[in-house]
Amino acid sequence: MSFIILDRDGVINHNSDQYIKSPDEWIAIPGSLEAIAQLNRTGFRVIIATNQSGVARGYYDMAVLDTIHEKMISELAAVGGYIEEIFFCPHHPEEHCLCRKPKPGLFQQIQRKYPVCLADTLFVGDSYSDVQTAFAAGCKPVLVLTGNGQRDVKRYAELQGVPQYKDLAHAVESITAYAQD
């Protein structure tokens, strides 16, 4: 089985500049949960790697973050999908931790726990920072134009060489077609 790593906010669910601070604010992007289920059916093991500095900023606590993730997992299960595990960085950017993307610490944690070859693994994100993370971790970046994707494509010429898709559903359509060949 192959692994695929996904960012959360802006890839699976709608992003917010005010942070996703409650389960009610977590709203799946249309087609994203079904796309994850399709990845599962195609043999991919799905892992999430996400920055959640709202914890350090005091916008929500770990219990609320767990409840948000429980909602995501429940809604995903309702369409036949699942996630292996969610890796997250709860730190403030000023803490300069090793796990906050674009540093590769979360990916190193994933590699220590799972038999994943990062060089063969796709990381789907919605920002320039996510693409930087993929390169830092040695993954293959994929950019979706939801979340910050459209904005960042206009800002950073370096993103032109990165595979880009309208959303996770379109990315997964291409990924699974390629995987089945």
C-alpha cells in the first residue's frame, strides 16, 4: 500500500483566516471526503499533517481540536473513508519548533511510525508553505487551488512547476487513475 499525506485546512475543509475553532466551523469542501474514500479504495493509506497554532494562540484547546477531528473522521466514515492518523503541530510560529510546516518535523514523525518512503509519497497542500514542506521532507508536492492555493499561485512563480488541481477531488481523480495504470 502507498501512503499519501494531506494538509487539512484548505484541502479537506474550508479554510478560515480566523481559524477553525469549533466543530461547527469545520465544513468539508464538497467532494473532499469522497476523494479520501476513493484513495482508500484504491489502496492508499491517508495521513494528515496540519499546523494547528490555534491551540498555542488560545483560540481552542486540545479537547476542542479532538472534537473537530472526531467530526471529520465521522463524516469521512459516513462516505466509506478513513484516515490512518492525524499528525499536527500545536505550536505558535514564534516557538520555532521543528514540527511546524514548512519544517519537515511532522513528516519525520510519520516516517518514524509508518513504513513510508517519503521520496515516493505525495503531499497534497493548498499553499506555498505546503509545497516548501514537501520539498523539505523529500515528498512529491501536489497543490490544490482551494484554500490558499489560488492566491499563492499568483504570488509565487515557483509553484508553476508543481502539479495543480481545482480541488482534492480532481487531484485524487488524477492520482488514482495514474496509480491504476
